[in-house]
Amino acid sequence: MVFYKKHKIIILIFIFLFFALVSITKLNLYKSTISTLTQKIECQDCNIIFVSFDTLRAANVGFMGYKRDTTPTLDKLAKQGFIFTNDISTASWTLPSTMSWFTGTYPSNHKVVNKYTVLKSGEEEITNLKKLSPNIKTLAEILKENGYRTGGFTGGAGVDREFGFNQGFEVYADDKVFAGLEESVPKALNWIKQHKNEKLFVFLHGYNIHGQYVPQGGFDHRFVDFTYKGKLTGSKEEQLELREQGVASGKIFLTQEDVRFLTALYDEKVQRADFEFSRFLNEYEKLGLMNKTVFIITSDHGEEFYEHGRIDHGMTLYDEVIHVPLLIKIPGITQKIKINFQVRNIDLMPTILDLIKVPVTKDIKEQMKGISLTSYMLGENDQSFDVFSESDYRYAVLLRSLRAADKWKTILNLETNSSELYNLNIDPYEKNDLSQSQSNKLYDINQKLREYIYVN
């Protein structure tokens, strides 16, 4: 028995040493990988291709771990890029979220929080960045001042020039409402070919995944893997009606089959959008510009599929609408590097300026609330951020949330002064509200949230 115990101890020691050696080896490999990146992470004077797949939620993307083959083009690109698995948007719908990209600051700072601004007289006028925040400079303006040609090619609607999105762009295409990449890609390529020997900043955007977009020729139901007997069709009229029901009543009624069907149609739209982007990428490669281009590929917000009783976006701040994919592709990086720390969409503007080595003035530093993500890409930062998000969607809601670095999350309704509390470590789908049972934790996290509200 003593002999057996001694051998058992020796075996356990060997097992411990083996796993310790594996861990050390992995750490050394990681450090070795990071050290080789130092010279490659910068891309001074490189082109910037900023691609917005409107309404693309993180959960339905291949390189983010999705089971369906929805994003083969993006997945291939991700094999040689930086994947941020916990990028959180500061808003849950297009207008405020996209403006946060281009200003590096929160919606409550840039003030483009709704399509219409209510004046003191009670009248409404179209919201515009220059009118509301005349001192804020956009990313396009800064790049233009630093010798970049700037072109925006979009699907209009929530990124229309009337809101100020064209600020700093020489060319800004937004002539069709809820247009897809099949509209914006040819325009972008045309313009790029004309200026291919100059420094370029291109904003490429499409609504292919949005509820108000239906594929040309209709759906082919490629992901509908069951006999659907419900009444839904996936039309934009139907989507609008369901959305408005949710806005009015707070909930709609769908069966599990309905949700499964709508998710399949969404995945089809994601795959079709990915294909449209492949057309852009193929033509761009032919121009020989890949080795001097930084790609930023992300989404402004996600989409609800009845996780909390509704569809669409804007009306809540649950993770299905604020957790978005983020892929950064830089010349010279030949492997996939995952970064799991929590970051924010307001970090993209400072990251871009840092990567291409554009000097940042004191005023711009003070304007930007985010930081450059290059510190994560180089392995120099091992801290997640708290992420503050907002939604004043159509003035129908007044919501604020804090997704803390420790994965606790609160959602505060400013109208009712009521809060929800979730522990995302054990409840990633936000089904178990702990606001009653964890009152101390709720108080602490709400104190932090209120600091963001009053400071920002």
C-alpha cells in the first residue's frame, strides 16, 4: 500500500510538471509571437478600409465561433488578423453607434442620439453633428487634413449625410435608402481605382443584414433546415410591423419555429453579405494594394431574435444588440491572433490614428474617450475596460448600461429609475435578473454607471 501511494504521488508530480511545462511553452510561444509583431503592427501612411456590416451580431459570425458557415470570406481574412472577441458597442442602433466610431466618443458627447432633435420651442429638426457639436472633429476630417483621400460608400438611411456623416469625406454616397453592398461596392471600387496611387480612407457600408433589406430575387432559404409551417415570410413590411409592435407594447408573440425560421433567414443574409464583400476583396487585391492596407471590419450593433421578447434593435441594451464582431487586418500579420479582453467601439478611431501614425493634437486627444488597441495587439495590455452603452432610441426608451470588466452588467432605465443586474460569467444570455438578490453588487455597479452618465 505504501509502495502504491509513493508511485501515485510520483505520477501526480509528473502530471503537474507536464502541464506546467506545456503552459510555460505556450506562454513563451505567445511572447515570441508578440515580440515579432512589434515591427509589423505599425502601418504608416497605409490605406484604411473601414467596413461596416450593419446589424451583424457577434454570435452569428464564423470567426467568432458560430456553427454555420455564414462568413467564409471574413473567416479567411481572420486567419491573418486580430480578432477581438469582446468588442462592445456604445449604442444599440446605427445612428449613435456609427457616429461614435467617427468621433471616438460616446453618443451623449457627440449628441447625435436620435434622428430628430427637439428644440426649446418644442419643434423638431433633423439632428446634425455640426449643429449640435461644432467643435468635434471626425476621423475623416483628420485624415483628410493629413493627406488622405476620403470616400464613404454607404446604404444611406441611418448613416445619411443629413446627420453629418459626410463631414470630412470628399465623396459620400448615400443616395439609396437601406441599400446593400451590391450598391456600395462598385462605387467604392470605381473611386479607389481613380486614386489608387494616393493614401485612401474608405468607409464601406451596407444594410444587407438589416431587417429592412431583402435579398435581390428573394430568399432561397439555404439555412431553413426544417419544414416551417408558420405564417412569417421575412419581408421588410412584416419586419417593420413586428418591430413596431415591440416598440408599442414591449413584447411580441413568436413561436420557437418562428424564431428558428427568422434566424435562418438572417444567417442567409449574413452569408450573402459576406459574398458581396468577397467581390470587393477580389477586385481590391487585383489593384495590388493589400500590402499597404489596414482593414477594420466590424458592425454598429447586433440584432434581437426574441431573446427578450422582441426583434430588431435599439430598444434594449442586452448583449445580442451591443456585442459585435471586430477584425483588424494589418499587412505582415500571417496568423490569427485572438484578443479576449473587453474593448469598445470608441477605441477604433484612436487605434486607426495610431496604426497609421497620424499625429494627434491635444484637442483630439481630449475629444476621444477611447484608447488605441495597439497595446492589446502587442500584448502590452492585459486589462478589460468597463463599457458604457446608451440608447435613446426614438425617445421611446432612455437606457444606460455598464458591462463591467468583471462581466457583471447593469441596465438602468432612466425613466423608471429601475435597474436590471446580470452576472455574464454564469448567465451570458441575461435571463436571470439579480437586481433583487444582489442589492449590494447592484449599488456598486450603478455607482460606476452614474459616474459615466454625469461625466460624459
